[in-house]
Amino acid sequence: MAAVKAKGKTILENAAKEPEIEDLCNFLIKMGAKISGVGTSRLEIDGVEKLTACEYTIIADRIVAGTYIGALAVCGGSIRLNNCHFKDLKGFIDVYCGIGVRCVESEAGICVFINKRPDSINYIKTQPYPGFPTDMQSIIMSVLSIADGKCIIQEDIYENRYKTAYELIKMGADIRIKEKCALPHIYSFATPITGNNILQKKVCPGVWGSDLQLSEWGPMMEQMVGGEHMMLLGTACSFQVLG
């Protein structure tokens, strides 16, 4: 973001390729930024003197969508994820389908169904995009704590993410942590879950919405365009109960 108004050319090597990064680049380009290599690990930014205000629709938040699906997998039933499509959920939608969640895409969004206890899945490993996202690890761990069978989760991105396991253990989850190459391996077996006082130690393991992100980005972008009014339209994935 700083590079779009810096003098000269800035090259970012090994840049993140998540959909949110690509969406940010497209947003800045619409404002007048000169960015090439969008969607790749190498971005070239030629600084410009001025950005102009624009109206832009933000893509659905894939982690919020994955959190809704995780909640449904635990509770059962059916929902529709509005303004969300399979392409937005690359990296983890196949895992949900593998544990018994049924997903049907339509123009309005994705209809999601499950009417039984989730199945287990043998092995999950967090990876950079388009692999399984580390931000979804604690959510899928919660789902698998009530699944039939055993699962191994290997965290290869963020070594402290497994702290969520200790809070689930307080609720009765059978989760065992084994250190291997400084990475946790979670062994989960289906057990009855009961209520308890738990601590949300990090932002990502909890549930959050997109309002905070939008409220932070809006003033920042208005400063970048010299105080001009601009509109950010969020399609942050909402859900609708079906049936």
C-alpha cells in the first residue's frame, strides 16, 4: 500500500497470493495504482502521485465463510452462504466435504447441509495458499473433536495455534499434542462435549466478522486519496438458515 505512492518502482518477491491480496491489488488499481503481477508471488509497483476515490465491492471473507460451515458441521441443519462461491473457499472446502458436509453452489451463494455427526478425516496439514489455511485450523479442530474417528492435524505455519486445543480439552475433547520438529500434531477422538469457561487467547481461533476490518480500512483509504469520500461495499459472507 505504501509503495503505490512511493517514488520509483518497488518489487515484492515471495508475495502472498491469497484472494484478499489480489482483491486489494485490484482495488488499488481501480484507484489509479500501477501494479503488475497480481495473483503471483512477484508484484511490481510503479509509484503514482495521486490516487482517486472509487466505489468497490470487496470479496467475501473466506475465513468467516469457513467458520459458518464449521458451526453448521457441529450443530447440523442447512444454511445458505450469501455472496460466496466455491472459488472463494479454495483450500478447505474439500476438507468439509470430506467430513460429510454437502455443498451446492448457486448464483446466490452456496447451500450447505449436514444431518449427522461429522466423519473424521485422516490428516490435515496447514500450508500457504492455496493449501489449508492456518486461520481455519482451530475451527476444524473444534469440528473434529466431535467427529467419529481419529484425525491428525499438523500446523506448519503458526506454532502457537494449537493453544486452542487446551481450551477444547476443558470442554471434554480428547486431544493429544505431540511435538515433532517444533510442530504440534493433534490427535482427536470423538467425546461428549460440555460447557466450561474458556479463554480466547488469539483473535483467529475465535469468531469475528468483517465490520472491524472495514472500519479500519475506510479511514485509511480516505487518507490515501486526500480526504475524498469513498465507498467500500462489503460482501462479507452472511448466512441464511434454510428450511
